[in-house]
Amino acid sequence: MKILVFQHAACEHPGSFRDVIAAGGHSLHAVELDEGEPIPPLAGYDALLVMGGPMDVWETDKHPWLVDELAAIAAWVSAGRPYLGMCFGAQLLAQACGGAVGLMAGPPEVGLSQVALLAPNPLFTGLPEACPCFQWHSAEVLLLPPGAQLLATSPACRVQAFSLGDAAYGLQFHLELTETTAAEWGAIPEYAAALERVQGPGAMPALEAELARNLGPLRDAAYRVIGNFLEIAAKGLA
């Protein structure tokens, strides 16, 4: 399959997902929207991955390219095509398809976490009900799009995962991390501010160490989720 990737920061890429994608013989085409790269014609792609980013879905004045991205996502999903959005990518899915996104009422979620899987779904086959994950966000989905199903939740953030139709998924959390993720994301001012708000100044070394200790389970979950998503996408093309 040919997989299109919407990126919003150079360091927020498919990460460990790339291992499974490459092993399956699939190809990736990343578009760095925040750097002004245009969205290519969508007809030439089989699945869409939409990654995280430091901006918010309502910042269309600051980031005019968001208007075209939201329109592309709405068209893609309305056609029933496979979509997987991580963090900001989940928020874009909700916003584009009739939901609502806003700032969290409480403090940002930053660090290792678990989410509770609420209902069996092909995307989460093989994962424990308490799924390990990584969080780094200050906004959340406040209202699901019409027809969406809530798939995972946590005490700090009700909408941790949802599906829309048979092939579109939004995950508020991250699984795709690598050994360098914490340091790279911590260099983004918006993320650094969220980290300090939650864990205090100088928290980065502890966060990096925590991630390093837990990278194995996160990678296992990442491989399972992207593998399941690729199977869902392939069935839709059959």
C-alpha cells in the first residue's frame, strides 16, 4: 500500500510504526504541512496517517494550511478510507468530521500513562485492557463527531481513542516513540512549557529516563496497533 503521512513538526513522524510498515512492503510519503508542503492528490494513496503537532485545530489564522488539511481529512474519511490519527491527528479527525476540540479543563497530560480500552475493536486486537501509552497534550476532544464510537478513556481525558466508520481512528495518546522522542519533543517550546507546568522545571531528564525504561512495552503496543491498522486498510482495498 501507499501510505500518505501528514506531519506538523519534523520530529513528529511515524517513528516505530515505520518498522512494521517497511516490513510489510508498504511505502510512506510524508508531507510537512507546517513547512508549506502542499497536499498531493489523494487518489494515489491507500491509507492516511496524521501525526501530532504543537499547534491547535482552531489556530487557522496562525496556520492557514490547517483549512486545507481539515478539508482533506473530511473528504478522505467521508469516502470510508483508512485513517489513523495520533494526538493532534485525532483532534483533527474530530474537528474535521463535526466534533469539537478545546483546551483540557485540568493540567496537560505529559508522560507515561495507561488508557482503558472500552470495547473490542480490530485496531486493538492483542492489547491489554489497560494499554500502555505516552501522553503530551494540552487539548482534547470535547465532543465526538456524529456516529463516532468511544474506544478508550482515562481519568484525565475522557476521549483517548475513537473510531468513525469502519476504518477511521483517532488516538489521543502516542505509541510510535523511539529512543530520541522525548528529547526531540522537549525542544519544542509549547511541549516544554506543558512539561514544566505538570512536572516542574528541569523535568526533562527524568522524563527521558522514564521513557527509556518503558520503551519496550510501548514499542510492542505500537507494532500491534499499526499492524492491525494495516490489516484493516488492506481488507478495505480487497
